[in-house]
Amino acid sequence: MITIRHVGILRVPRLIPLRSSLQFRFKSDDSKKNNKDNKDLASKSDSNNDVSEFNIKPATSKSAPAPIDATNSGLDRLIKKNNKPYIPKLQHQRVAYEYPGLPNEDDFTKSQKPKLTTRWSRYIPKILTVIAAGWGVYAIKVWMYAPEKGAESKELLDPAEFHKFIVTHKEQIDNDHYLIELVPKFDHWKYSFHTNYEEKSLWNGDRIWSVDVKQPDIMVVRSYTPLPLLFMKSEYTRTGEKKPLLKVVENDSGDYDRNGVMCLYVKRYNDGEVSKYITNKEVGEELELRGPRIEYKFPYHPLKKFHTRPMFRDLPSKIESENLLDHIKTINDLPDFDNINFFAAGTGIAPILQVLLSRNPYRGFVNIHYSAQKPGELKPLERFMFFLEKLDRVKIHYHYDSDKKSILSKKDISPPTEPNYISPMRIEDETPNSESDNLKLRLDILQGQEKQDQKSNIITERAPRYENAIQQALITSNQPKKGASLSIVCGPEGYIDYVAGPKDLAQNEQGEVKGLLGNKKWDSKNVFKL
């Protein structure tokens, strides 16, 4: 509500309603001009003498905003458009936290093309870095550090130096007997096995060999006979749920004798420094071996040229039969292989097991006389000996000290028989002849070999056929066996003295045959002491 006061005359004020279309103009610059306008307005009102009726005519429409006099207010300067083009700076100085907008496109920004990143551009530098680092480590190892002794050897075992083997399993049979599984630490020897496996392979039944195990603390070595056995492991054996299964190394050329694995059958003696050193080793520790040392080679027989006995396998039903053996002997007029006796005590059973479980096992029949203090010392090996008997390859006689009636005596030994075949070299060595007689003997040997080669190509009748070795053993086990013409003795010194007399250790010779074998007319020609 607005009250209008007239100058000089007191009148009753009249209330005039404020209309929404009435607009006023305000001047913000000069207060003096406002006073002058008020005086002019009052003079005009006096002249008309009608203050109650006057109207203010709007200069603009009712919906338009109030006009602004921007001559002196400076608003024209603020709202004036800047037509100056934006030129981005080469180096932006950020004065606020907001991310600056993209600059206008010019010649400078056009020259900076975005870098394309692909999968290979990300991984190739990393791959090259890894290759370079690996090559650097290899170069440092080759040029700065000398390889371990035996690391670059081309042989699995060397008779002149010791090679390192790792203990991969140890099984305790009883309080004194252990089976130790060993694997070579290095694998450089595999390259030579690929070219000549038949000669490089250690497992050959034509010989008995051993290794020397070193005790480095006191520099003492002892000989042990390795066995072609391994422990089959799985996730159940590693967790301890089951025990590993002992298996025979099937010597196929593709796996290099199962990476050179072998087992040692060791008896622990309280005063034995090497045996205690071996049995105290845990899985993952190392042993040093040297060998092989050839202990004995079986005499030559011409039938080896024509026949090879199938090697032993864990499943006897998988072993091939010897179907053509009798036919080969007939057409080539060749005798049978000689049968042998093997006398063993304790761990001395290992040599004959090595021969029977290796490639080219002994082709004759073997009578094994095994002596021990009590049953159970061969517990993990009894399965293989049982299968060998079922194959009609051996006959095992057990002699235990705990059973006085079963102790080995002269009643268990038979006199020797004449060998089925004597090699010409052996005849030449045992018979003192002149040089002309020896030359004639050699010519006869060569002529006899030519005749055998001609006969081997002639087949007149068909030999009986068996599906496997078990089926053949059912027939051959009922046939009588000829007596042994060779006896081999292995065991402690006291046992060897009891069976065949002492060895001449001073001269490193076999010595005179005495004991049980000497009483049965055995001599140094047909007895060998290991």
C-alpha cells in the first residue's frame, strides 16, 4: 500500500491499489536527478488540481522485464561476446582441480597420433625380458661356476669316479634289513643311451656286477649288488594312505631303464660304518656310487646266439613262452644250458636275483639254497621268488638258523655233473697244447660255426606252441632236471668258509675249495666265491 502526500495542501490520503502492470524506473547512478524529478511531478499535479486521477502509462508490454539502463552500469562490458579465437597453450598450467577440456584441433594436435596397444605389444617385451634374464643366468652358471663332478658324464656309472645318486625311497623290512631306492642326480648320461642302448644298459643277466658305495667321512667303500627294482608311487603313497608297490624295472629302450633307478638290499651292522651310513640316509639325501664292477661272467654258450630268454615281468601271464627253444637246439645240434647251484646267506641273495630279473636272464635252471637267521628277511622279495618258481626257472631251498633241522648240510648238496658245453677258449686254457694244435682247434671252431649258421635256416617240423610262460612251465616242471655243473657262493666270510672254504684275500684269489662243496668233489673249476 502506497501513501501519496501533496505539497502545501493537507488532504485525506487515498489508498490506491498496486497494480501488477505498474512499473517503476530506478536510477542507481545519481540521487540528485531523482529529487528534481519529484519536484516536476509535484508541479504538474498542482496545475491539474486533480491528484486523485493520474495514470502511469507503461513504456513496454506488461510481460516484458523492466528495462535496464546499462550506459553507466558496466553490464554491457560483461555481457559483450568475446570474438577472439581460442589458442591453446603448449604447456598447460593447471590452476584448478577440475580436469581441463580438450584443446581445439590444430596442427600441433594433429601430429600427435594415439599409440595403438595390442596383445602382442604388451606381452612381447615381457617375454623378451624373461628370455634375456634366463640366458643371462645360464651364461653366468656356465662361465662362472664349474659343474658338479659327474654332471657331464656320458655314463650312468663310471668305474673310475663316483657319481651322485638321490635316495627316493627307503623301506625297512625288519630291524636290520632295508631296501633303498636310488635315482641318479644328473641325466646327461641319457644322450649316449639313445644311440647304443643294448651295450649301455646295466641290466644284463650274462654277468653279476656290483657298485662301490663311499662313506666320505672316513673314506671307506663297500660293495653292494644293485637290483633292477623300483617302488611305484602315487598320490596315496605320498599321503601315507598306502605303501608303494615294489616292481621290476622293465628294461625298455624308450625309458632308459626307468631313468636309471635301482635298489640296494642292505643289512645294517652295529659295527658297519658304511651300512649305518646308508641306512641313516633319508629321502632326498645323496649317496656316491662307483661302478660297475664285474664280479662274474657266465661261460659262453653257442645257444645265446640263437635264443634269448624273455625277461621277467610283474605279471607272469605277460611273460612270453620259449616255443622255439627245443627246435633251435635240434636243428643246430646244440646242447642245453648248464644248470647251476647258488648258495646265499642274508643279503647274498641279491646277485642271483639281479641275474634272474634283468634282461637276458640266465637260461639254465637254478637251485637256490638260501640261509638266514629267521624267516621274514626277504618279505618284499618273496613275491618275485614265488613267481620265478612258478615259471620253472628256479627251485628255492630255505635254511633257517631258528629251525635246526633246516640248516644247510652235506645232505643238501649233490656232486657236480659234467658241463653240457665247454668253450674252445676254456679247452685251450686248460689243455697244454702246441701252437699248431691251438691253431687247428680254432679253425675247427670257425668251421663248426659256419655249419651251425647253415643249419639254423632249415626248419623241418613244427615246435609246440604255448600261449605264455606259465602254460609252458606246467609242462616243463614235470620233466626231470639235470644236476648242476657250476656252484656260486655269496654271503658273509663265515658262510663262505662253511660252504666252499675261505678265499685267499691276501692274493685276491678264490682259494682252495673246501667245506661242504669240497666234501662232494667240487673243485676250483666249477666253484666261484663272490
